[in-house]
Amino acid sequence: MMLMFLISALQALKHGITHLKRLHQVPCSKCDFFTNDYRLKCTVHPIKSCTEQAINCVDFEPKTKAINIKQRSWWKLRKFI
């Protein structure tokens, strides 16, 4: 009985690892349309955002430097607060 439990636990762990690897392929946080707001995560595909359906998003647009500069300046200001 302990052997069956151990095999079941190892299978669940393997399934969890493969699922996490798949979720790490979701490109939403690197997209220009991603808002990082819980009410509207993506302006183009709000229902698909941050799910497995967004892995091969045809509207994916890499973040521009202007957005990255804004984020960096906010982090610089946060250090002084």
C-alpha cells in the first residue's frame, strides 16, 4: 500500500512539474499589451491572458524600451520612499 502511495505521489509530482514548465512559456508579462492590472490583464485578449491559450498568441508584441524605462524609474523612486 505504501508503494502505491509513493508511485502516485511521484506521478503527481511529475505531472505538476510538466504543467509548471508549460505555464512558464506564457509570454504575457513580456508583451506590450499586458497591463499588469487584475481587472484587465491584456487589452487585446482579456480572457486568454495569463493562461495556456496565450502561449502562441498571434498578437504578441515585445515590450518597448519606453515602457521598460518607465518601470525602472519607478523602482528608482521606490528606493527613496
